[in-house]
Amino acid sequence: MSCPICEKATDPQFRPFCSKRCADVDLAKWLSGSYAIPSDDPEDMEEALDAALKAREDDDMKPH
């Protein structure tokens, strides 16, 4: 099995990764939202639209 981040051989201590660094890179991807499962659920789409509109409104209210 190879590391899903860099494809080197895995280390049993950090399995399925080869190192703590690659494990941390993977965790950062999860926390930043880089990993996502696409959804066709109308409620999910509505929530995403509401969040985007609120972010745009918040940005428009900031002094430039």
C-alpha cells in the first residue's frame, strides 16, 4: 500500500500515510473543505446558496 498523499511506502506508525507530515497534509485538506462529497440534495444547495449570499453581503459591507 502506498501513501495517498505522496505515494511512498506507508509506515505502520502513520498508516495509511508514510509520515506525520503526510497525515497532517491530509488532515488540513479535510479541515479546509478540500475533500467534499458532491450532493444533489436541494436542501444542501439552498444552504450553500444562502452561505454564499451572506458572505457576499458581508464582503460588500466591509470598507474598501
